[in-house]
Amino acid sequence: MDAWKRQWQELIQALEQKGADTRLYAGPPAPESGLAEVELRLGIRLPQELRSLLKEGAGQAYVYWNLPDAALLPFEVSGELGWDADRLEFFVPPGEENSGGTQRYLSFHPAGNGDELLLDLHSASGTAVVHWAHETAEYLLLAPSIMEFIDKITALGCVGAEEWQYPEFCGEAGLDPEKPASRQWMAWLNEYLTLTLAQAQKELPLLLRFAEMFGMPKETAEAFGRYHAEEVLQAFLERAGQERDSSQKEAILCLAGDALKDKAAEFVRSLWSGTPSLEVSRSTLAYLSAHCLPEDEGLERVFRLLEGLAETQKLSGYQANSLLQNFHSRRVIEWMEDKTAFPYGGWDTLYVHSQPAPSDIIQWLGGSDVQRQIVIAAFPALYDSTGARFFSAAEIRQIRNLLEQALDEAVLKKEKQAVRDALGRLE
């Protein structure tokens, strides 16, 4: 009964070492008196298999993991599972509270998105595990019994508990660790937990897989530097060509840019040509331009792209930010001056990314209404990232005066609060 505890602990310890966000708790076994209180509250005798889990395993348990954003997973999964004897409740779908239906399902784990993991009390074992999806109100069988569920979900790395995480790994009888998708996922997870840079850098294909798992920190980029740039580029292009998912494909191309930098400049220029060898999204093209082309060239290309878009549609801050944020260039602030407009969403984020000098902040606080609102919205993040040392005493006084003037002129409650948030950083 304790095997799952050890397996969860080993999984979480290994994931922590790889930088994952994790949580794990396995409490003591539930006392008989506690189970009796639960049964009295529910008005039923708990199924024997559930009783055994709670009484011999843990009355309360929870496991959670989420991999860093850098990881390109083969499936959209994270991990979450748990139960608490004191919180077992009969499950009634929304809208059926007064239907007088039988008490068939017992909820043992609510997912963060509103989905539920349930025990089907009418099943042969009395503990068949089903998943209820809150958006579709559909039920999906995960296992014929609670212990079979724990065994199989543990083998799969405790994935869950939202609806989209299970179908790839399910057959007619529920979770199936022998399915090809399950085997693929378990092999990927095992490699993720065991592969090191020292091992990966010995073979270029292995190094590519390592980069897909862990991104491109300095040490990994240096490992790619030991190979010929053209060989690295071709390896990334071949790998991207194997991907059916466009977002995964473009993420791999961005990794190529991270690894090669200016050595991929000619490849990136080819993507801008009238007949590119490869179709990529605007955001990927801009990302590669920011990382692989000289700053002036990359910016001019993206500026022209955005200005072309503005000829046929209103340019939004979100569009501009998606294409310019990776340049981190003050030149973007100059370009923004006559492009910004209400609503200013996205422009404030781009302003932060573009590393304004104190003089830029002062100029925009004294500029047009939209410029002032952009800086006011951006100032807390700017100040938090730079600190007080970034500003001289005279600049702080000038910024404070301009913010106090903006507070006096603000009409809407939301505007006043934004100015107060900015002023709060100067206290």
C-alpha cells in the first residue's frame, strides 16, 4: 500500500532537480474513528478498497508538478492528483442539484479548472475512477478501481487532472500504460529525468533533444558551439521538419536561433525573402531577427512589417509587442511615439521590454495622454526591474511631480489607482 508513496517521492525529487515546480504531501493513515465520521456524514459505508487506501495508505495526499516553460513536451501535460478523506463529497453535476438523482459519484479530487475525479459507487468494484469535464459534462473512465488508477497514473508520472491530459493515454478500459502514446510519454519523461548535458553534448541529435527539454542556457549554447554551425542548422531544420505541430516546430526553430545567433543570419534573411525556403509565423520571424541579425537590420525589417500591417488595420500594442519585445532596444521607444493609441494594452508591456532611460520616462510622462498612461501603467514593472539606483535624485523628483500632476488630473477610479501604484514605488 505504500509503494505509490515511494514512487511519488522519487518522481518529485527527480523533477525538482530539473527545475520543475512541485508539491508533495502524503499524510498519515486515517484512523478508524475518522473514517467512521466520514461515513456518518455521507450516510454510506465507504467501499472497502477506498477504506484500505485511506486507512493503510494516507488519509490525505497530494502530488503536483509543472515543468519549466523551456520544456517542449510531446503532450500537453502536467501532474496533479490527490485526495482528502475529510473532503469526500457526493458529486452532483451543476444544474442537477434538485433532480433527486441517486448518489452515484463520490468526488475525491477537484481539478484546478473545475473538472472532477470521481469514484463510481455503482461500478463493480465500487471505486471505478472516472473523470468529469466541466465544459462538456462528459465522463471518461480512467480505471476499474481506485488502486488500479493509482498504479497506472503513477506509472504515467501522475499526469492530470484536466480533461485534455487523459485521452491520449486511455483505451476502452481506461488508462493504458501500454498504448504507444503512453510509452512515448513515459520514455520522454524518463529521458527528461536522467539526461545530462555531459551526456548530451557527445552527440548532436542528443544535444538537440536536451535543448528541447531544457532550453538554451549559456552552457548548452556553448555545447552547440563545438559543432560546425551549418551542421547544427541542418540538424535543427531536419528536427523541425519532423514536427506536425506548428507551435512545436517554430519553438525548435527559435532554439536554432538561440544556439547559432549571428551564424544563422543568412538563414534568417532567407526567411524574409519573397520565396522563403520555410514558412514561419511573424512572431517567430521577429524572434529570429532579434537574436540572429544585427540590431539595426532586424529592427528595420520588423518596423517595415508592422507599418505594412498598419496600412490595412489598426495596429495594436499586442501586435507590436509580440514582434518587438525580444529586441530590448530603446530604438523601439522612438518608433512607438507616433504609433501608440488607446486602448494602450500591449504598448505598456513593450515599453518595459524596450529598456527606457529615465529621460524617456520623463518625456513620456509629459507627453500625450496615451503616452502618459502607458508609462504610468509600465512604471511599477520598470521600477521593480531597475531599482532606485537607476534614477538620480533629480530624476526621481521630476517623475514624482509628473505623477502627482497626473493624479490630480485623473478622473476615473482605475486611472487614479494606476497612478497611486506608480507613486507607491517611489515611497
